[in-house]
Amino acid sequence: MAELDAFRAETRAWLDANCPPSMRTPMPEDEIAWGGRNAKFKNPDSKLWLDRMAARGWTAPTWPKQYGGGGLTRPEAKVLEEELRRIKARPALYSFGLWMLGPVLLEYANDQQKAEHLPKIVRGEIRWCQGYSEPGAGSDLASLRTRAEDKGDHFLINGQKVWTSYADQADWIFCLVRTDTTKKHEGISFVLFDMKWPGVEARPIKLISGSSPFCETFFTDVQVPKANLVGKLNGGWDIAKRLLQYERQNISSSGFGSLGGGAGLELEDIARKYVGEENGRIADADLRSRIAAHRMEAKAFALTVRRVEQEAKAGGGVGPAASILKYMAAKINQERCELMVEAMGNRALGWEGEGFSKGELQATRAWLRSKGNSIEGGTSEINLNVVAKRVLGLQDHQ
């Protein structure tokens, strides 16, 4: 306990001295630090904050120090999280490499692959995207048809992926490919390659919110060295399931709305601002009651996520909990966005032009964006099927 107290004091002092004041404010969406070879930092303090955190390995606090991580114990990482929350610090780095790829590399990659990729992820030098879903292979991911032919010292990859988040801005991709056409789940492999290599093309897909975070991605005779195969040949489905667990846990942990709308304000603050207050409470009693119920559900959910994460880190396998959490994360964030636009009234109807603040316009787009929460990372319907079959033991009706 004394050692943990000392670590807290040291961490608090370091954060107070090194976290720039502008990094202790709500983060606009256009200032998210994604990193990458061509990273652009609208706020110079974002780069400074990333470099300082990465130098300590605190962008990946529990990863081993030999791969650039912080080497912290779980209790120490919790202290760091609490101290970051205390000063309302922005995340130094948003990264699919941190959330999804890094954990499976630590589990499945060889030493050379870990040494090559993990430090770059920690420092935010490479931005990754995920090559999973395909036309005709979304919910039934194992039906994927992107082919990787064995050409001796390399694979020749041809096929298409879809809903590839930020593929047009990513440097590398972690990708599921078919290396055996005679089997379904047992014929899939997991490979890594550069998005700038010949034959790779990403085309943005415009969404109803006006943004284009997703892409169609095409592979035409892409040559990928066999050294970039992670795990065993035809053993990619096990890695895919593990990575989906990390993705869904991250979606659950972030609650989708960590970037939020309404200029980063909490839901209660938005309601107070637009509905008004009476005796220090939200003026509308019905809205106040529903916000309170939402907050209780969100708190219970957050505690459940923490418990499941601890169980997984203690050696738990890929279980149905990820599907349960992902379903609830989508539901909770969609409810949050609905309450937000209801509280804002006609101030949440703006799209462009004068008369609306940047936060109000962002809230409108956040509400529209939330509609995709029940699709990405596995649809809510598929997740409910997983829960029905694997948790409740229900059988399909003929």
C-alpha cells in the first residue's frame, strides 16, 4: 500500500508538471490524436502531450517495457487512470493499435513482430486499420473471400473489405485473408501489411452524418511477405475472435460517446444549459428522472466492464460477455444521444450555417453517428443470437 501511495504521489506530480493546460479541456473531434506517419496536430500541445506520455510508455501502461510500454502493474495502471481523470486529461493517443492489434500481438506474435510493431504503436508512429468485414461477409465474418495465395516467400492477396474504419488515413492494416478454400473457419489467416504497398486502394464511404470514417478497401495482387503472418497458417480465426473481444470491450469501455456531442459536456450539464435549473436540479422533472435512470444504468455497465476486463486479464478466454457488453454499450450510447438532442430541443436541429454553436452542430452529428453503434463491431441482432445460444442455451427454431 505504501508503494502504491508513493507511485500515486509521483504520478500526480508528473502529470501536474507535464500535462499542458489545453489538454485538460473537452476534446473537439478535430483534435483527436490518432498518430501515424502523416499525423496532423491542430493543437501543438497534442503532439507534446503524446510525446511525453509515450516516452514513459503510458499510452500503453501495462505493456512490457521491452516493447515501449509502461510496465505498470494493474493496480498502478488504475492509479494512473484515476490521476488522469482527476485532472480531466485528454487521451494522449487514440489508436486501433492500442485497443485491438497490440493485445493480440502480445499474445500471438513472434518476438521479431512484437519488437517491430509494438514500440511504434506506443509512440503513435503508425496508424492501423482493421480489414475484417467484406461484402457478403459482415455478420457471418468467417465467409470472407479475400484470397491470399501462397507464392513461396510471399502471399498474393486479392479481394475487398468494407466498413474499414479510417482506411484512407491508415498506414498499415491487420487483415483476415483466406489461405485455404476447402475449410471455413480453419482456412483463415491473419496478416499485416502496409496500406501504401502497390495494389491497395481505399475509397471513403460518406455517411448520413456527413462524415466518411469508413471505407471500401480493394486489394489487387498485393504482395505480402510471409514474415507478416501472425500466428499459425490457417489459425487466424482464433486471433480474429480474440481481437473482436478486445474491440467490443473497447467499444464498451468507451461507451461510443467518449468524444460525445455538445462540445464534450456531460449529459446533465447539457440539460441544465438548455432546459434550465430549479433549486440546483434540471428543471424538467420527467427528463431529470430519465437522465438519472440512464446514468445509473451507465454506471452499472461501467462496473461490469471493469469486472469482465479483470477476469479476462486473469486468464479468461474469449467468452460471450463481449457480445453482451457490446450490445449494451450500443443501447446506452444511443439512449444518451437521444436524451441529449431532446434536452437541446431545436438547438439540436442545426446542420450548418450561422445561428448554431460548434458544439450544437457536433451534437447533431453525434446523434446521427450513434445509429451505427448497433451495427459496427457486430450487429446487435448477431450479438443477441450469441447470447441466446452460448449463454442461455436456446436452440434455433425450425
